[in-house]
Amino acid sequence: MANMHTVARAPLANSWNQRRPDGYDVVIIGSGYGGAITAARLATASWPGAKPSVCILERGKEWLPGQFPDNLQGGAGALRSDVNPLGLFDFHFGTDIGIIKGSGLGGTSLINANVAYQPEGDLFDESRWPQAIRDARDNGLLGQYYARARSTLFAERHPQGEELSKVKALKRGSDGKPGTEFDLLDIAVNFKFEGPNNWGVQQRKCINCGDCVSGCNVGAKNTLDTNYLAIAKHGGAAIFTQVEVRHIEKLQTGGYLIHYTRRESSQGQVENGTLKAKRAVIVAAGALGSTVVMLRSRLRGLSLPDAVGTRFSGNGDFFGLAYNSDVRADVLGWGAYPTSDRALRIQTTPGETRLPGPSIVARLRYKKNGRPGKRITIEDLSFPLIYVDAARAAFSVLIGRDTDPDDFFDDLQEARRRLLDVGAFNPELEKGALNFTMLDLVMGRDDAGGRIELDSTGRAHVRWLDAGRQKVFTRENDILLEHARALGATFIENPLWGFTPFRTLLTAHPLGGCPMGEDHTSGLVNHLGQVFDRAGGAHEGLYISDGSIIPMALGVNPFLTISALSERIAESLIKKMGGAPFILDRIQ
């Protein structure tokens, strides 16, 4: 586990014994971007009378810096499963698509790559968005919500991003193609200070360790527990972890009854019970989680339109490797150990940065000026410490496609580097083939044609026939091949997609399942997240606020869009409940 470079941080979660026996005015299910933002804004709004009571129910546990796994054995032990329901890494695999997400206080922010990406405004020209969203874009309000979220998350560019080897390799990979734009990204990582942030949470400056997607043991990653959840706690919201919501029951007398399962620990006591939401429920458990809650609730009598479960998208996510290239990429993470022998040895070239940097730092935008559906984004990825040895061994034995087979002397160098990685025995990782590799995340626009259903055990199953055979993935694969060729690398296709008969996809950005629409014939929720009933009306006090309401692929990292829409939903809900929104800029 992490060493002296880890920051000490006080937990946010309340004891389960502190819950109110009569319930809460507002219950928020999930602590990802939608849930955390809604809780923060409700808890700190101005209210003319008594402040409404607010609580968050999170199915996972609270993870603090120093507790995240930093080796393969620890990573395996943190996999969420039936025997380890409080695990951090939540993987769902099916023949059509696999899904990677996080489970814990702060949701997927704990293990995402931090990218706060605002898409081009013409994305919202698509008819799947309600007209009110286009109006909010046109009058500038939507942009204000984006700015508010970016500011609260402290998202900014890496101050030395262009000095990183992998960023130089990414830029070189575009080879000056017309219509291609390179830029650094805003990322939710702290580069500036040591100590308490604006929200009173202790943080450290980023040490460029490369471990963002396995959990930041340094305390530099601006996860939701360092901002929105801290704001919610400051405002008096109760935060309960290890409480998984099964379904929601609408009460004839008003309000809702939340049916939950609470776990004392992964193998400990299990408690089934109910909690009352007197005025409102905000479902914010993510594309899979929220959809499953709504599907289960419909089975138990909640009136919902047929749109529930529809328009699932993997955000056009795709992966590929420019393996063992002509340029050193320095993509191997070392966790919270900047003074380890390996970390010191890697930093040997005067005047050149040899750090892996945060998981993602920059992007290439292809066809930026073309039609929205044709735009494609490529971003750099580092290998976190827990996967380095396994990745070295696995990729060293894959054949791939040599993009410069006629360069004899270069081939000798590549063969030597590959041998250094075989079996992952050589300790000088920086000289092996994997450290000369670009792992690229690509995003485009799939057709959002997936459907989330319940299997016989009540779990989520995504059905999306021939999803991987859409043209967008062939285009993305071709661009990755050209990127590898520009680097003189061996091209390794997305292994799931390239080597399975189903063309199975993999996404870290699941969207949809509870899509917004103009009415109940086109969506499950309206433009403000309020849930439609089957007859076309709206359920009073029932909202969804997370990635599940996004009705289509965005083609860029989605959490900033989710955050902007959540800010808008929270502001509307506060006004409807009789309060006045108040935006904190710091906690005194």
C-alpha cells in the first residue's frame, strides 16, 4: 500500500446508526456526479423555512488515499462480485459489450481518468435531446452549468503536460493530418497546493505517478469526496455507505419508500429494510445502476413508460495499442512511490520529463470541423502500477501488425525490447517494449441502440446485437492503425473486439438506459430529470440525475456533461421546493 506520500484525510460517511428513523425529505441514491452534485446544491441552498433533510445512499464503501490497491493481488481482491459486494472495480462482461465502472463513495470518479471535456455545442442539435436543452445551450445557461461544474471540480490543464513523453508521442501520431487538432485537456487533478482545498479536504500535489484509474493513493485526484460530497456534508447532508437500493415504492399518501440491502462488510451481516423519502427521490446510481432500480421498481408496480432500459450507449469507446514503437512513451505507473528505485532510475535524462503523468493528459480531435457524428477523439493512457507486470507479459506474446516491416535494424531493436518484457522478469521496465507503447482511448458516436434488461436473477444484462459491427468502430480502428504507423509501432487491435467472434466492445463510459425525451413516448425523464409515468404524466418528486439520462453517445469523456445537466436539474429542483440556489466558492 501507499507510503509517506499519502495524505491523511477524514472520512465523510456517517454511522448507519445516525440515520433518522422517520426518513428524510430527500433521498439521493448514488454518490457519483449526479448524486453528489444534487446533494451539495440541496444541502447548501437558501431555504425560507426549515432546511429539508437530505441523505445519500451509496452501495459501496468509502475509500481513502492509502487504501487503494497498488499490486495485481490487491486489485484482484478489490473486484466487486457476489462474494465481495463492496469491491472497488465493477466489471460487467457480456457478448455485446463489457463495462468498467467504480463502486464506492464518489462512484466512478474514484477510478476514472479525470477528463473534464465539454463537447462542441452542435452536439445538442440532435433530435434526441429535448428542445429545452437546445434552448439552454442557445441562451448560454448550459454553458454556465458546465463552467460551474468545472470550477467546483478544479479541472485544469497539466502545467507541464506537453513535456510528457506520451503526450509528445500522441502529437506525433497525428502526423499533421488535415482536420486534426491537438490540445491538452482539463483534468480534475490538483497540481497547485498541499493542504486543505476550498472545501476543507486535505490534498497533495500530483506526483505524476500514473495511477489515476486504479485509485489515487497520493490524494491529488479531485474525486467527488474532495469537492461536491464535502460540500454536501458541510451543508448537513447525511452520507451512508454500503447501502444498496433494490427498488422504489410510491406511497399513496405521498413520498416514496426506498427498499435497501445494507452490508456491514463484504462477508458480514446483511440487513434488508426500508427508508422513507418524504418529498423527493433522486436516482443517481449510474447507467446500469439507475436503470436496474427503475426496472425492478416497474416490476413491483411503479408506472413507467417503455423507454426504461433503452438508448444504452458505450459512448463509442474503443481501445488500441501502438505497441513497441520507435519512441519512448514512459507510460508505466509507479503509484505513490516517487522515491522508489525504479522511479529514480527512470528519471535519468537531464532536461526531459520521464514521468508517466496522470492517466490522460491530452487529446487528438479528428474531423473537428466535420459533422458531429463523424468526429473522433483519441487520448493517451498510462498503465497503472497494478497492471504493469501483467500487461508486459500479455502484450509481449501477441503478434499484432508490424507497420514498418522493412526496417531491419529497427526490427532488431523491437525484438530486443519485446524479450525484455517476456514473462515480466526484467526489472528495468523502462527499457522494455511496453514503455515504448501508446495505449489509446478512442471515442466516437455509436448508435445508442443497446437495451438494458433484467436477467433471471434481477441483474443488468445489456442486449445490443452486432454493436461492434457499426462503421464507427471500423473507422476508429483504421485511425488507430494510422497512429501506430506514424510511430513505427506494431498495431494491436482492441483484443476483445479483434479476437472475439461477436466483435465485443468495452466501455468505461456507459450512458443511457433512462434517457431524457420530449415526452413519455421518447424518454423516461424530461429535460429536468423528472420521471414520466406510463400515461404521460410525471411522478411528483421522482428524478434521475446521472449518465443514464444521456440519450446518445457524446463522443467525448462524459462526466462534465453529466455534471452540467445535474447542476441544471438540482437548481430547478431547489426552486420547485421553494428554495433559492446558493453556490459556495469555499468552506470557511
